[in-house]
Amino acid sequence: MNQWMTLFKKEMLEMSRNFKWIWVPLTFIMIAVKEPLTLYYMPQIIDSLGGLPEGAVIELPVPSAGEALAASLSQFNTFGVLIIVLITMGTIAGERKSGVAGLILVKPVSYAWFVTAKWASSMILIWISYFLSYFLSWYYVGVLFEFISFMDFLQSFFVNGIWLTLIVTVVILFNTFMKSPGAVGFISIGIIVILSILSSSLPHLLEWSPALLSAYANAFIMGSNLPDELLPSIIVSVIMITLSLLASIAIFKRRELA
Amino acid sequence: MPVVNIINIKKQFQDQEVIKGMDFQLSERKCIALLGANGAGKTTTLKMLAGLVKPDSGSIVFEGAEKADFRRLIGYLPQFPVFYEWMTGNEFLEYAGQLAGLPKSEAKDRAKELLELTGIAEAKNRRIGKYSGGMKQRLGIAQAIIHRPKLVMLDEPVSALDPFGRREVLELMDKLKKESAILFSTHILNDAEEICDEILFLHNGELVESGTLTGLRTKHQQAKIDLAFKENTLQYAEELSLLQPVSSMKLDGEYASFFVEDIEYARELFLTEIMQRNLPLVKFEISRTRLEDVFMKVVQK
């Protein structure tokens, strides 16, 4: 366990040395908080830009607090996912490509710990950034619209977070059998997009799909009925996360590193 | 006592056979040079021993690795070492030491000691990204030996260094010999000649010759006598070559080289002749076989 902590601490130090601890939370906050703000100030924005002809009256329906927060949540599943893939796609592949992995892994380093330390440190960075930004968004929605119950917020936070966790894990998995960070990013995004499109176009076939977790997370903040598929889909996701991690370790052990 | 036994290892990349079956063993506290031209398979051999490349067949057995991870026993420096550029030299060494299983305090002490030993102590708090090539090479050696491995493998440790750096690293390796076996690859024959006990010649993925330095010299000793005269070297040489035991003669600038059958007999014959005729001799040398000659000879076979 000592060695795991050494590996983990190195990851944390690296993330602070290359300022990931600053820019990742900031970017998350920007993309999340932007939604309630623009929704609230839309009439003023349109006004000040003078985009409408004289006399035109447009009635913008005032969005509900739930809709405003759901808009933030949907940002995590587009820009958020993109950022997650960008910051994790090189975590192992990059080290193998540069050759430093060869120097580290001729030491008696446990492959399982190497992979899980990388995974855990990415998880911490992403969950903290995600929490900060989603929490701020929840706060702004409360100030500008009305406060949504904190419990509902937390539940949607965790359910959507499981989907983000799965994404991190899948990116780590591809990291273990590809040497180029670019290829890892491309394939990971491809798989996420395909899974999301399939799940939303064939919801009756794939109702347990992890890609639907974000839709289910919406139900908490919109106050609608919770779908029955919520629990199975959480279970499926957790199983997929575990299997991907185990597969990552197994594949990584067998790879030639040079 | 052998540290590692290598039994008939083979390796193929795509359809090219890079290592065509190789057997050898390495003993404790010996310095062994892996010699060969570029592309002979030196790096691949070292990578296989380090576990970075798996041989297609054959086995590599480390003494004492039946129970524990063999990586505890080895230290490895790749040809072009790459580090975490954002770390300082000291941080990297402590990190490497801890990964190799040293307790934190010991890793700290070892890091300090090795920074001194390798001569980069004054740069220990600088980011590795700012290190020069020579400093990276030294840091690479330091990380390879931090856990006092039984076998240290260095891939071209001095090829990229300037003459000063080269000298210092060679001296460092000489010190290391007291603690561990060293296996290093090089194509600079002088370096091997200087610090090695044993030599492995690699050619086209095969071990073409191996042995101790003196053993190889004796085995490939050529019966050759070099002579030089103050003047008229050619004329005198031709006259001397008429004497019985000379099988061939070659003029090499100022020298005349005689290849003879019996070196003792030839020496006596030549010297008597030269004395009797009072020829203006300036050089008389029974040539010592250099590693380069051995190299050329085994590679041409």
C-alpha cells in the first residue's frame, strides 16, 4: 500500500505542477454556471445586442429552476465529457510514448497499483471539479430562479457522476492498449458518442444503458417520476466500471512497454 | 555465482529475426560489455533482460527470483532515458527509490548519496526539463542503482557524453563493479577495453564470440611484428621479408608489418639480422591484438 501512495502522490503532484488543479475546476465552473446565467439574462442579452427589429415582441418563456439546472447538467455531458477525455487520454499512453513508463516499470512496481493510482487521481480531480461547478450552478439557479432541494441536487449529482466515472474508466482502459494519446481520445469519444446515440434512439432496447444515467439524473431535479430503470442502469454502470478497471490491469500487465 | 542465466532466447519483430537464439550467463560483480555494430541486437537484448520486451522463446532466469519479483534485482538505464520533466532530480530519485521498495527515509539518504556520487548534487532542486543531456545520463545511472540491484544494465551509457563526462561515468562504473554485476552495451571498443572483465560480441542477432578480455586477446592473437626504420623502410623490409618465416608483409605508412608463423623464431631472426647489418631501427613491436582486431575478425566470419 506504501507503493500505491507513492504513485498516487506523484499523480497529485503532477496535476498541481501542470496546473490541472486550476484550469480543470475553472473550465468546469465556466461551462456549468454559464447556463443558468444566460437563461436568466437572455432577454437583456438580446436587447443589448439589438438583434430584434423595432416593435417586435418576443415572449420568452421563463424557464423553471429545474430546467435551468438540467441545462447545466447537459453541459457536463458534452463539454464536460470532452474535457475529461482530454485530460485523461495521455495519462498512461503519454508516459509510454515518451518512454518514461519504461524507466518506471522496470522497478518492482505493481501494475495494478500503477493503473489504479492513475484512475483514483483522475477521479478525484474530476469529482471535485464536477462538484464545485455543479454546486455553484445549483446556487446560481437558487438565487436567480428558485432553490431546488439540496437532496435532489445531490442525487442528480451522484447519478450523473457515475456516468462520468465510467467515461474516465473507459479512457484509462484504452490508455492501456494504445500508445498514442490522440488515438485514445479519438476512440474513447467515438465509443461515448455511439453509446449515447444508440441509447437515446433505442431507449426501449437499451434502457439499462449507462449513457441514459444523465437523462435519469434529470428526473431528480425536474421533479418528475423516477424511472424504474434507474437502479438497473446504475448497477450495469458499476459492473462496467469494475470490469473495465480489471481489464485495464490485465491488459497492461501483458503489454510490452518498449 | 551467476546472477542470471539466459537460455536460447529468440525475438522476431514483424518478419525480421532480431535475436537468433542466444545463450549466456552473467556472474556477480563482473563488468560485462555487450559489443556489436549498430543493429546487432544489443538494445533488444537488454530490453529483454529488463522485462520490457518478451522473448518469443527461450528463458531468462534470475537467481533468487523464484519467489520475488525479478525487477528488484535489476537496474536499467535505457539508451535515451526520459524522465518526468516537471520533477526535480532529487524528487525523481526519491520517487524511484520508493518505487523500488526502499523506505522513505532510506530513499532520501540514497538519493542524496547518489546525487553526490554522480556529480549532479548542485542541480538537485532544478526541474529535470532544464537538465543537459549529460546530467540526464547521470541521473539515469543514479536511478538505476538506487536500490542496489544485483545486476545493472546500461544501454550505451557513455555514447552521448563529452570526453569529461565519459571519463567520469567510466570511473563511476568502475566503482559500481564492487557492488553489482554490470552489463553495458557500447559500440566504442575502447570503453569496453578499459573497464570490462568480460565481453560478449553480438553480430546480426547472434552471440559470435565471448570471453574475458585477455582470453580473447590470446585466442585471436595474430603473429605480427611491426618494424620501422629511420630511412628506406621499404627497401629494408623487402630484404627482411626474404627471410624464411615471413608469410606476408604489408607496408602501412611508416611501418612494415610482417605476418609470421612462429613469432619467437621470427623475432630472433629479425633482431640478429638487424644487429649484424646495423640497420637504423627505430621501432620494433610484437603487436598486441586490440579489441578492434578481434571485433573485425569475428564480425567478418
